[in-house]
Amino acid sequence: MGTEHGIRPSAERTTDLLRRLRSDLAGARFTVAALEELWGTDAAAALHRGERVPAQRVLDARRAEHGASADLATLAELFVLGFDLPRSEAEHALPALGVDGATELGLLAPAGGAGPGGDDEPALDAASVRAALDLRPYTFTDAVGTVEWWILSDLGELALGHALGEQHVLGVGGASMTLSGLMLPTPAARVLDLGTGCGIQAMHASRFSPHVVATDISERALRLAGLNVELNGIDGVEFRHGSLFEPVAGERFDRIVSNPPFVITPRAAGVPEYEYRDGGMVGDALVEAVVRDAAAHLEPGGVAQLLGNWEYRATDDGLERVRDWAGDLDHWIVERERQRITEYAETWIRDGGTRPGTPDFDRLYEAWLDDFDARGVREVGFGYVLLRRPTGTLPAARLTRLERRHGALGNDDSPLGVLFAVCLDAHDRQAALGDEEVAALRLTMAGDVTEERHYWPGDEHPTAMLLRQGGGFGRTIGLDTGLAALVGACDGELPVGAIIGAVAQLLDVDETALARELLPAVRGLIDDGILVLPPE
């Protein structure tokens, strides 16, 4: 990344080059929607699976028809599909930046050479060029609105035609999109993005905070992250180099987000260690270190959110191990998946570009299984960790949730971070109330919740009653007659206690006993975002 002979442009020159690039990308309509329209949904889906042939066939068939979309097709072939193209086509698609400017920025290189700075690099006026970096559009919708960005990262296997290098800087993948969707959409004075990679979490965090500190052990990652922030006109992000919390020693933040290098990789000779996924520690020790050390870097009431893997060792429960790491912090830990060690090893060996059936694959497989056997690991969990430093003002409102949510999530478009924010607020409010105060609340049902009743043919009474959450975690809650009657009457008009009294009379049961049974269930439904508290 850089110019010919590896010399980087000055900061002022980089700003000018990025301004020109931004103009060209906007002019070509280099957006997610435009690309999908260009090659269709089937080809777009194939690209998500790492297959470019369908997209290339569409572009080849439509080449004579491109017209106004010719520049978009050129950018797509260069940066998304990873093909060499005539210099003249690249010049036409980048009229403001030009091929020379793109080469200076480290975005393009002459085709057939080692790339910018390489000893066997052809002359810059070579007849064809290739991408030296991955560049693609990215769109999302959060609580603030819908945004279109462009993200620079290192070229993937599709463009390289071989396995990734160990210093590879990953673009926007599934894990990074998961974390950005989990991010609380509430204002925060200072945010730490621990292990920023290409900078995507810092960019998301800037939507809710005027000051974001982004750290990484990779100087190359910080360089690319800085380009991404500037390319997209984002202010307030400060980059620092170093491992884990070292660059912010002694500092505290209102929010910490981290997609750390959590993959459990053998620390053995001959096993590649990828900076973007491997933390250099044994087992799940890196995730443990982040969880344990977060407390020292959170302001009172501050929240940390991260993704992680954790090991199930012999008879040890993986979620219980994470809870132990959390110590005195409030915590909400959600396990989304659990894999046998054989599946886990296969997944991450393939991720590094080594294919089954080869001697290298078998050698790495042995190393992974040896590593797990040494610690008695039988399974590996993956999930979300939310930590909060208590404020000391609500001692009754401790948040201590461990969940296994291995099924499908809800099917609405609202990010999970919205649900987390709602549930945290609801938990704190209701946990500070006594039962009499909860009974005085006028609750309503969340708008995404439906009730199902199942009957045997001909029966008057249902055999099963269920509440289904349409969004969020897509929870399904079994109901008995009393709870079904209570939630069905929660329309904001009557207090919970009055509803319980009416249900007790209807069912001819003791009202006090029914309240003892139903009020804990009501609290749980409030915690889950199914019953909604009135505005404060």
C-alpha cells in the first residue's frame, strides 16, 4: 500500500486523492443496490459464497448494453471480482483520481507485477491494471438512519487466487456486521474500539459518539482504517497502535466495542497465525483477557460489547467460565452457536484458504485436535458478551443473564442493539421496584409480539398457548391460562394488579397466590422486551 517504491503520499496529498476517489465512486453509482441491479440477486448471492463466475457471466453477456453503467461495471470487475482490466477502462471509470492517483494511493497496481513497491513491478504505464486493495460499497440502517459507505481492505482469496497472508486486513464480514448490529444506539461521550481492523466498528460508533479511540496491533490495519474514515468523511476517530488495552492504559470509556481476534488456533510451529482472527494466546485466553480487563476501562455505568469464543473443557460449562471472567461486572452473555471441536477446526482451516484433501489440511487438522486434547476441550461456543460496570446507585438492579439462543433470530429489520438498549433500561427500572410498585404499572405489549393458540380438533380449550416475539431474539414463551389472560389485557389501561385481581376472580383462585405466581413472570417479560413499561 503506497506509491511506487513504497513511498506514501503526504497527509495533504492523501486527503486530495481520497476526495477525488469519493467523487468518482459517487459518479459511477458504486453502491450496494446498483451492483445488485447490475448483476442480479443470484449472482450477488454467489459472491457472498465466494463465487464470482455468475457475476462475471452476467457482465460479459451485458457488456455491449452497459452504457451509463459501464464505469460501475469496470469498478465492479476491478475491486469486487478482482480481474485485470485495460488501463483505459480504469481511467474512464476514475476520471478525477486517474490510474496514477489510484496507484499513488495504493488502490491500483500494474497487472502482472508484484504490486506497489515490488522489485519486479512493471512500468506504471502498463497496458492493464489490477486492484491492489479491496474496495466495495457497504450500506446499513441504524437508529440514526440509512448510510452508504465505501470500505477499503486487503484483497480476499477471490481476487488473490491463493490463501490469505498472515497480516491480512479483513473487510466487512459476518462477525463485524453482527457486532455493529449489537451496538447500543445510545449516546456515549467516549468509545473505545478495541482491535479496529479496517475501522468499521469505530465508524459505526462515531454515529453515537463525538470521540472514538480505535486501537490495533497492526499498523497496516490502522493505516487502512484511517483511509476508510477519511474516505467517508467521518470525524472524531483517533487511532492508536498497540496490543489490547495497552494504548489506553489508565483511561476509561463510556462504551467499549470489540471484535477481538477470538479464533482458537494452536500455538504450534507451522500453523499460520492471522492477525485479523488469531490473538496469539492459548485457547480462549485472549477473550478472557478482554473480559477481565474491561472493568478497569469502563466508567461507572459504562458498557462493553464484544464477540467471542469460549471452550467447553471436560465437565466445565463454557458459559459459566465466561461468567467467572466477568467477575463483579453486570453481564448479559448470549451463546449463539456451539461446535464440536472437529467442526471448529475444519471451519477455521478452510477460512485460512487450506482445502480438505491436501497434506497441509491434514497436518493442520492434527495440530488443532492435539491442541484441544491438551486442555480437554470438547466443544467451542460462540456468542455475544455485554458487560456493564455497576454505578452503585441501584444495588438491587444487578444484571446477570446467561442464555443459549442457538435458533433463528427474529425476522424484522431492527438491529439487536435496539433491543439490548430497551431491555437494559427496562431491567434497571423494574428491578428497582418492589412487587407492589410493579403491580401498579400500566404495561403494554410490544408491537412485534403475537399470541398463538393451538387446539385439538373439536376441543373448546387450547392445548397450548404461546407468545412469539417477531424481532429481537425471536423468543417463544409458553403461557398458562393466568399469564395468557394477564398479557392479553396489557393495553396500558389497567394496572397489572387490577388485571391480576380480575383474572383471579374469573379463575376462582386466590388473588394473593396468583400475584406471587404471575409477578415474577411479568418481570421476566419486561426484561425480554415483550411487555413494555410506560414512559417515565
